[in-house]
Amino acid sequence: MHVQRLGGGASPQAVLRGLHRRAQRLGVPGPAALTGQWFGSAAVLAPSVEVTPCDPSAAFPPTGPTPGPAGAIGGGWIGYLAYPDGAGAALAPAAGGWTSCVLRLDTGGTWWFESLTGESCPAELAAVVRAGAPEQAWAVRWHAPDAAAHQHRVRQCRAAIAEGEVYQACVCTRFTGALAGEAVQLFTAGVHAQDPARAAYLAGDWGAVVSFSPELFLARHDRVVSSSPIKGTLPAHRSATDLRASAKDVAENVMIVDLVRNDLGRVCRPGSITVPDLLAVHPAPGVWHLVSTVRGELRPDVTDAELLAATFPPASVTGTPKGRARQLLAGWEDGARGIYCGTVGMVSPVAGLELNVAIRTVAVAADGAVELGVGGGITIDSDPAAEWQECLDKAAATTGLSPSTPLAPQSRAASTAS
């Protein structure tokens, strides 16, 4: 393994745009990116990775442990796994690819080139890190979902809770639209505006995944695994103390914490599961969230595939009990969630496994059609109108994005036609 200090450089967004232009110039597959808080770093970029659809069982494959310096990543398999229920999703149920090297930005602002094969950083790649590339024009015209239909689903969920079918469930809907321009430009604009903790970008001939997620699904380092479910939301103009004092939101979070404890209990050493952080209030673009963390020690024989099998789809986007909630949600919701409520991330032979919960995530089809799923946890105390407003609040940070370099008037007219 080779680790090379590159020093200071452009922002992760500018470097990603530069890598995208480099890939176009060289005729190679484009880059992928994880930005925010991944593997103890501020950004992990794959300069060129062929992300291709695969069977869900092949996602996040075993890599085998490889020694490396503290904090290093080196490379690995980067990809996504879609939410498994429903049919008719815009993208394949899973996709990913292997990268033998990464560009890593540490939390102190230093860029590093890391290679599992021992290769050094090419001079022209180092130049991209230093210079980056500017934003290019893009635009999206969003269409909101039907408010009445979503509120009807909330009432259906409340009825199921009253009948003892579930304790809570995450009822979702979706915004749709069309992207003019490149998905990488949408991603870098969103990262600049929102600074999400678990952002991710993947692309190929099949389309792109543009994730502005704030939520950690799984982090597995050596044998220690943790999950930080988000449940409980208030708009940012309200006081953070109002969220912590909300009986409905606290109940929502605690029930999901119990579900995560149960999921991890299937694969962790008995007695090792703890909740080191319960009901912490965290800011996110446009909202406050309640976030808890559950941690455990995996049994020695447990593989990443078995960890995923025990925990996926993420607890916070399903409900409790998970099996019955998934059955009901599949009947209530219109079509497949697709990548929304699935997971995006990376498995590295050096650094382990980290995955987000693919919320605040845009699926971009090859023809530019876009989908943005939104939803929230429903309990017996949920108000349908308030739940609809929560969907709008969560979506606003993405649907309200605008480029610093707008499309020319004739292009914009074509891209925004209803």
C-alpha cells in the first residue's frame, strides 16, 4: 500500500468536478465521492471507478483485511443497495465498483493519495486536486407529490397502529422532475449548500445517485459496529428544545433504537450492545433531528454480508415490528422506493465498512428523470397535516437548490417545461 501526502488543494466539490472533467477528457469511467464524515475524513474520492449494476447479493463484497497506516482507506468497493420492497424503481437494485486508489481529504484540510497497489499519484491527478474545476450550468424542475394522498396514507398507518398491527412506520412519498445538465453539478451544489454528514455520489451510463444524507446506517471498524438512527424532526425555525420535549418525537426515536438493538443483537456478542448516545438534538438543513447511537461488538464469525442481512433495510426507514411494517408500507405507497431508503457507501480492506441511510437522496435516470423520496415516522399521535409539512421541510433543502451558473434561457425553457 502507498500513501502520499499531496497537501492543500481545492474543495471536495471542486476536486470532484475536476475529476469528472478529467474522466471525460481521458475517456475513462467517472469519479465517485463520499463527503462529510466518512472513515474519520472530510472526503473520500475515487478518481475513476466503473460503477455497474449488480445483483443485490453482490453489493459490498468481502474484501479481506489489509494492514495500513492509521486513518488510511486505500480503496475498496463503492456502491449502493436499493430498498428491497416494491417494483418499478428508476435504477437497478444495486450497483458499484472497485477502486484501487482514493483521494482522501483529512479533517485538517490536507489531501492524500492512497493506493492499495503501491502506485504513486500521477502528476496530472495531483494538479486536479490543486486546481479543481468550476461549477457548470444545471437546472431541475421539481413536481410535488399529492398532499391528500400522503395524508391518507398517514391515516391508514394510524389505523394500523390502533389495531395493533405496528407501533410505528415510516410513510413516504416522492418529488419527481427532470435534470438539465450533469448530476455531478447537482451534487456539488447540494454539498456546498447543505454540508451533509453522509453525502455520496455515484454515476454511470445507467444514471446517478446523488445523496445528501445526514444519517449513518452502519459503521464497522474491526469488530465494532455502530448505527445512528435519525427519528424525530422539527423545522429549523422552531427551538431545538421543543424537539427534545416532544413526546411524539421522543417515542418515535426510542422505538427505533430498540429495533436497531434487536437487529444488531442477531450478530453481536451477547452483552456487548450499548446506547452511548440517546436522543441528541442535531441540526440538519432546514430541520432539527433527534439522533441516537447504538453500538455492539460483532461475533468473531460474522461477515459483512451477515451484518447487512440482519439489519437491512435500515430500521429508521421501516418501522416496528420491521417485517409487518414493510408489508403494510408496500401496500400503502405508490411504487418502489428504489435507492431512497436504501444505502450508499464503501467497504475497504483497510478501513472497514461505512454506509449511509439513503435519505435526502436523488435518483437520476439515464434520461435525466429525477426522484426525491421524503417521509417520516408515523405514531398514534401523528397529525396528517403536520406529517405532510415535515415532508416539505425535509425536501426543501434539495428542491430549493439553485446553481450559481444558471442555464441559458433557451435551455432553461426546455428543461422546466411541465
